[in-house]
Amino acid sequence: MGNYIDATEYARKIESGELSPVELVQSAIDKAERLNPTINAIVHERFDKALAEANSPQLAKTIFHGVPVLVKDLGAEIAGEPHTQGSALLKHFDYRAQVDSHIYKRLKRAGLIAIGRTNCPEFGTTITTEPVAFGPTRNPWNTNFSAGGSSGGSAAAVAAGIVTIAHGNDGGGSIRIPASACGLVGLKPTRGRVSLGPAETEHWAGASVDHVLSATVRDSATLLDILSGYESGDPYVAPHTTNSFADLLRVNQGPLRIGFLDRPLMADARPNEECSQAVRICIRLLEEMGHHIEDAYPKALEDDKFPGHFINFVSAMVATDVANWSVLLDSPLDVTQLEPTNQFYYAVGMALSAPSYLQIINYFGQFRRQVLRFWDEEHFDVLVTPTLAKPPAEIGYLADPVESSTRVLEYLQFTPQFNITGQPAISLPLGISATGLPIGVQLVANYGREDLLLSLANSLETVSSFADALPKL
């Protein structure tokens, strides 16, 4: 890990008396006030409340006692705080969450202190964070470039050093993609690992999962210990692990059988040499560790029907979001005020019949079984791919009101498939572009095997020290 101070180390400093919670929270606020005008990561501040919590005798004196955190403004509700989901419409209503989410309750019980909520695209439906409601979040590595999405505000804040960990969620790559763009660790857990309740039963039919973005693997593992666990009424339950994820980081997994895919498979997608090179770097490191590498991947990923079905699925979810918000606000949403991409998704979603939607769900079920054969029947342990098909895009490129859908598909080649299968997948910052921007590599494990991913990621972090390469702002 080198010289980088992560949340785990800050917690140790608080426990030893080297720092106080108030000092650490004030430091994060000072950084936010200095850096946020440039990167636009935080859209709802709770600085005064955070300082009061840091000074409160009721502050939980547990593992992350007094460590500051940021929470994405999509899900993870905080009672009484704005919840606008990157939407100008919801911003206009000034909606405030009615209850604390289980996620926020677990963060509080661990002693973490939320200093604000972070920027995201409207309804989280694209891979860049440039909402009309709040403006673009900029990449701390180069502010002319996107921080990714949809958890772009969280990623930018961690990469800039405002906080060491920030909440995100991932329905098609929305943790992994900004992690790739900003040089961070981004784990999408197994479906059902983290509860979305009580306000939500599920999001995107189980495709969306919550976790954090971090600079170190051990922070990601420890936060997974904090956030994971069944809550009453959850529709999915991830396989139970006997030991904590943090304790499993240094478990020797033995020689693993690892397949790789270094080129996109969707129609008309051209390989990017820099992203392919990042995969080859990862493969070389894994070979040096003694793992068995094969040029192999799940053939089901070649199915050219997947992109269309996924777009229709997202469209149905947007139409459902609009309906749900209309009920919650007791006022029909004016869909003409949505951003152009979401107007398109809404129209497509409203045009889908119930049988058509259920046929998509049935297709996803068959797709899931076919993909998982790679692990269950062919007995591979891990698949390695690029996280994105291209290095980070410039601000504006992926948010163009006319070309955005086509351009997003140029990038979105490797992540949404594993939201549909429910498998855990992690993005690690193992490459760098010619322009000096991070390039992430994705590792995918079998259902429920975050332990294997985190252990492997910890080994790769040890040999590459990627946390120390973060931008110095």
C-alpha cells in the first residue's frame, strides 16, 4: 500500500489518539471546500451535521470511528436529507428521504460520518456524470475528462483525496466504470450481498448492487463486511461466508485457472490497444504469481441479442422509476422535463408490453445459466477483461443529446453482463493511457466468491502499489 493513508489507517490513528474524529472530519471538509468547486463531486453538503456528529458522545466507537465518508445521491437514503438522483425534476420538488437506508445505518454503526451526498447522472442511467441538474463531475487526473458514472461524484471525491471511501451502486457498471476512470478499486458485490431496504425492495430487478469506491483493497473488503448481510424482506440472499472478507485477504487461493478476454465482442466495437495492454499487464502479473492463464471466456458473451435486451430492460426500469416517483411525490412527473436519454428510455419502457418484459427476464435467466457454465462446468476461477472498452472520455462526449447512446455502447462492452448474472466483479487500476489517465482491468469470479476476488486483488495491489499513484491535488 505504500505511503497512502486509507480509511483503515485513519481509524487506527483515531484509536491511538494521533487524530480526533473532529480533526479528521474538519480536514475532509476543508479539502471539499477547496477542491469541490473544481471537480463538482459533492452536490448536497452536510458539513455542520458531520462536525456535530464527530463531536457527539453518541458517535459509535467501532471499526471506523470518526472516519468521514460520502454517500451517492442515488439510493442509500439518509432521513431528512435531499434525494434527487441527479434529476432536475426531483431537485425542483426538493424531496427529502423519509427513512434511513440499511446501508446508511450500517455505515453509522461502524462509526463513519457522512459529510455529504455525491453527484450522479439522472436516475443513474449512463456512464458519465454530467447531469443537467448539477453539472459535470470532473476527473481529478485531468479535469477535461469525465470521472465516469453513474457513481462519478463518489469516484472523483476519493481520487481527489476528499475522503478515502465513498458509497456507490452498480446496475450496469456504475461502480466499476468510475473506478476505472479515476484509478480506484471498485467492487460490485454478488446480488443480494447488500440490502437496499427499507425504502427499496430491489433496484433494476436485482441487477443493481451497492458498495463503495476506495483506493485500497483492504478498505473495500472491510466495508463489505460492514455493508453485507440479510435484512428482513430482502428478495435475494448471497451465499454466506464463514470468515470476514478482511480476514480472507491474505488467504492463499492456490494456483487458479484464469481466462481472459482482451477485446470487445459486441458488433462494430473495435479493440483499444491501451485497454488490451492493461489486460496483458494483469495477466503477466497473475502468471508470475503462479496462476494458470488461458485465452478463454464464456461464449455466451458473444450473443448479439444481449445489448438490445439490456437497453429495453433499462427502459422498463426508467418508466417504473417515473411511476414510483409520481406516487411518492403525489404528483405526476412531467417526462418532457427529463434529460433526452431518459425521455427515450421512458418512451421505450412505456411501449413494452408485460409479456415482452417477461420475455426479457426469461432471456436473462438463460443468459445467466450459459455464462456461469464457464465457472461451474468448465471450472475456471476468474475471468479478466478490460473494465471499459476505451480510456476515459472527455467531458461532453458521452453526454451528447444526439450521439450519447451510440457512444456509450462503444465503451460499455464488459460490465452489464455481470449485473445480469449477479456475479461479483472488481475493477483495479492496472493501466495508464498515453494521455496519463487510468485504465481499469475487471476481474470476475463465480457467484458468491468475493473472497477470491479480494484476495487476488490484494496480491495485485501488493505488486503494483496502485493507491500511491492517485493524483496529488
